[in-house]
Amino acid sequence: MKPAAPPKNTIDKNMLGVFRYSKRAITLVWQTSPRLTLGLALLTLIAGVLPALMAYVGQLIVDSVVAAMEHYEQTQTLQYFPALLFVLLEGALVLLTSANQRGLVALQSVLRLSLGQRVNMMIMEKAQQLTLADFEDSEFYDKLVRARREASSRPLALVTKTFTLLQNGVSLASFAVLLWQFSPWALTLLILGALPAFFAEAKFSGDAFMLARWRSPEVRQQNYLETLLAREDHIKEVRLYQLSNRFLGRYRDIFEKLFRENKQLILRREFWGFVLGILSTAVFYGAYGWIVTSTVVGAITLGQMTMYLLLFKQGQGAVASSLTSISGMYEDNLYLSNLYEYLEQPTAANIEGLRNGPCPGDGIRFENVSFSYPESDIPALTDITLHIKPGNSLAIVGENGSGKTTLIKLLTRLYQPSKGRILLDGLDLTEWQEQALLSRIGVIFQDFVRYQFIVGENIGAGDNDRFDDQQGWATAAELGKATDFISDLNQGYQTQLGKWFRGGQELSGGQWQKIALARAFMREKADILVLDEPTAAMDAGAEAEIFAHFQEHTASKMAILISHRFSTVRLANEIIVMEHGKIIERGTHRQLLEMDGRYAYLFTLQAKGYQ
Ligand SMILES: Nc1ncnc2c1ncn2[C@@H]1O[C@H](COP(=O)(O)OP(=O)(O)OP(=O)(O)O)[C@@H](O)[C@H]1O
């Protein structure tokens, strides 16, 4: 998935690489709206042939004027009609060009809206099928962020540029048809003169594409530093620790490294663009001279000369516009390569799964479960064996990084064990139907989500079926000990939380935790409740009270509690002590104290602290 390291003096061998995603972009646009895409293609085609038509009419005007003048000399009668008719025709073509142009802009704008929505939906739907491990892969996460950022503009930009190239191609082909009459040699010369500039632009665009891909880790670091230096939630600490200059320095260093490489590419690109541009201009003016002399010797008419000159001018314009399109295409390609890599990230096959286990009431079993995080050699869990029956509670204690949260992540199927298996009611977690499994589990992680919604919805999020159930909110808030401060808020359960939206109210850490607990209590149907240190920011009184509720409320359920406070842990039916991913002690509070091991030591230490 990672782009290869850049070889020295890299060259993108495939000069047609700028078109690498054009087909996919067109397919995407086509799927968004076949009608609009057809319309766009048709108008592009018309825009392509109109210039040649106008040049041709220009010839007819001049020739009919010359004919009228000759006619006047011979007969002394004025003949306005053919010339004026052609003038009228040219006027009509100009009108058509302008209508066509408007139509193109309108179609593109409408398509941009639908396409943006479609791509964003694709990105978010895909995100729902990914595993947590995918999100933890920085490279991959970056793809997701970038894919989202420019979803509405890039695919269409690539299509528009591809179409502009086609339009210019059609124009040039129609010019060629007219020019052929003058001399096939002139045509061949002009094509040969323009080709080097085309290829150079395509090559350098390809190089820029590869360079930008290889540089994406550095650019990502720069983006991160920008976040640190310019976002409200980071700037506080950065300023207080006086880190600004250090971070600015890092930002500058990365820039300078990227700048050197980009500068070289820009200079090479412009140098060759200029040199090859001279070649095509020289050929162009050579042919120009040829046409002028052919007119002087009477080989072609004045009207034909006017037409050819116009064709030449417009031909140069079409070539220049094609070059601009090509040079802009690499950025669009970069976006699309990123988008497609993201969309094509393999996802686990969607298994049907079972809704019940063979031994209802057996509860949760961990059988010799070991686990290592992706790209980590050190196991986060080793040989964990556990059994929690309905009606029982399990407390997990252990120092930071001992594997407590990881164990919960495995239980909730966010990750799969590397070895061993986890059973619920006798059925391996992997064989459960996702919906059935998840409806049985209620978890509040340390880093629970602080939804920037109203208070009630923050609680209702615990049970999707009762998301808006106001009575349910109140009951859950009562259990989470959140009622008091909610009633002090301006609009009670309707108060907007967080700072993202107007009128939002920020809560203290402990108040947010109470909201999160209420959310867990909202999940009435779940019979496995997990609290991963959700009360750390609460005062000891509130925590004790909440756990009393928790015990009472979960009497017939399976409760798992992670906490560093032994005063609450002691209430659990079974306590396990973890160290370096292993269970080193297990038993009730009393048994563990009698064992006089790690638990007893830590308990006594903490108890002393409270004295
Ligand atoms: N997403 C991750 N990717 C890789 N390693 C991880 C990841 N999350 C945790 N780890 C590692 O796994 C080990 C166990 O972490 P875990 O979060 O389970 O600890 P914990 O016991 O819950 O700690 P704490 O008390 O600090 O919350 C740690 O060594 C940690 O560095």
C-alpha cells in the first residue's frame, strides 16, 4: 500500500500516465448521472467543432467579399447578399458558441454537486465496513482524510480536463481536415512540431504525480504541525510549553526539503516547456510564411489564407489549452489514486452469522487468547483464559499498558485474537451475526465520544432504537448520576453540547463521564456491560454512588469494570490482575488480599494514600 521510495532521478516511464485515472473518473461521473454525462460529452463535441466551422465561414465571408468586388468591377452592380448571409451565419455560430459554453458550465456545476455527494457517500459507506486496524494505519487514515477533503471537486475536474483535451483534440482534427486541403505536409509538420511539447508536459506531470505521492508522509507531518500550531485545542499547551518555535522550525525544515525537489522539477519543466515551445512556434511560423507566399503567388485565395491563419491561431490556442489541462491533471490523478486505493481496501467478507449460541446462559469465555496489534512484535495479550457468567461481575486491574483495554477491544470484536478463541453462549464471536452480537454489548471506553449534539441525544446514542426516547434519557441519566447538572443547564436535555456549533455548552471532564455512563445505562437490552475507566475524572463520592447503581442495575448481567480505584474494584465477583498482557493473579478481593501478592500490595498502597 505504501508508495515505493523514489529512485534517483526518477522518470515516470509511461507518458500517458496522466490519463491513468481518466477512464475511472468518467465511469464515476457516468454512474452518477448518465444523462448529464452524455450532455457534457455532446456539448464538448460541439465546442470542439465550432471553431473550425467559424474559420470556414470566415473564409466564405472573405471570398464572397472578393467575389463581390470583382463582380462590381465587371458589372458595376453591388452584390451584398452572399457576404452578409455568411456574416449572419458567423454571428449565429458565435451565439451558439456562447450558449454551448453556458450549457457546459451549467452541466458541470450540477454534476459537481451530485458527484460530490456520491463520492462522499461512497467514502463514508466504505468507512463503515473497515476494521479498527485500518483506521489505526496512519497511511490509510491519511488516505481517508484526503479522499474526503476534495471529494466534490477532483473527480469532476479530471473529467472536465479530459473532456477539454478531447474538445481540443476534436478542434485540432477538424482544423486538420481543412488544412489537409492546403498541404498534407503542412499538417504533418505542425503535428510533429507540437508533439514534443505534449510529451514533455505529460512526462513532467507524471513526475510531479510520483513526487507528490512519495512526499505524502512529509506533507502529512506538515499538516499535523499545522494542526498543533493553529488549532484551539492544541495551541493552549503548545504556547504554555513555549514549543511554537521548535514546531515552526520543524515545519520549515520539511518545507525546505520538499521545496528543493519541487523547485528542480518546476525549473526542468519550464525549461523544456520553453525549448520545445520554441520548436513548435518556429514550425508554426514557417508554415505561416508558406501560406502567405502561396497567397501572394495566387495558389490559394485570400479567403483561404484568412481561414488558415485563423486555424493556425486557434490551433495554437488549442495546443496551449491542452498543455494546461495535462499539467493540472496530475493533481487530479493524485486525488483519484488515493480515493481508489481507499475504496479498494479489502474488507472482511460479510458473513451471515448466527443470532444465538448453542449454550444460552453460558456467558463469555476467553480460551487461551493471545493477541498482537498489527505491525507490533510484542504481544498485547498472552494466553488469557476467563469465564464470566450472567449475573457476575469481573474487575480488571493492572498498570498502564498491561492490556486491559485491548481485552475489551477483543471482546467487542473490534480486533480478532491472534491465537485462541472467545465464545459467547458457546459460539465463537466470529460466528455471531454482527447485529445480534452488538445488541448484547454496552461499552463505555476511556475515550468515549463526546457527540456535539444535544444532551438527550448524547444519552440516547446508547440505544439506537430509543435514540429520541425522552423518558429513556431521564431514567438513564438518573442511573448515571447526571440528572443534577443536566437540570442546571439552560435547556436541560435540549442543551447543545460542545463548542462546534452555535450556542454549544462545554462540560467538565467528570460531567461528560456522567453523560457517557448514562449512555451505557440507556442500553437496557445489552447483557454485557463494560466500563473502561469511565469514572477516572469523577470525584470519589460520585464514583462510589455510580458503582452502587451499576451493581444493582447489572444484577442479572455480565459486568466488566476496569478501574484504578481499588475501593470500587473490590465489589466485583472476580478480580483479575494483569501485567504485560498476562493474568498474574485472580480471585475475589478477599482471596487476593490473602494471597498477599501484587493486588494486596497495590491495594494497601492506595489505602494508605487515602488515610
Ligand atoms: N492501537 C494500538 N496499536 C498498537 N499497540 C497498541 C494499540 N493500543 C495499545 N497498544 C499497546 O498494547 C499494550 C496494551 O495496551 P492497553 O491499551 O490494552 O493497556 P491498558 O491496560 O488498557 O492501559 P491503561 O491503563 O493505560 O489504559 C500497550 O503496550 C500499548 O502500547
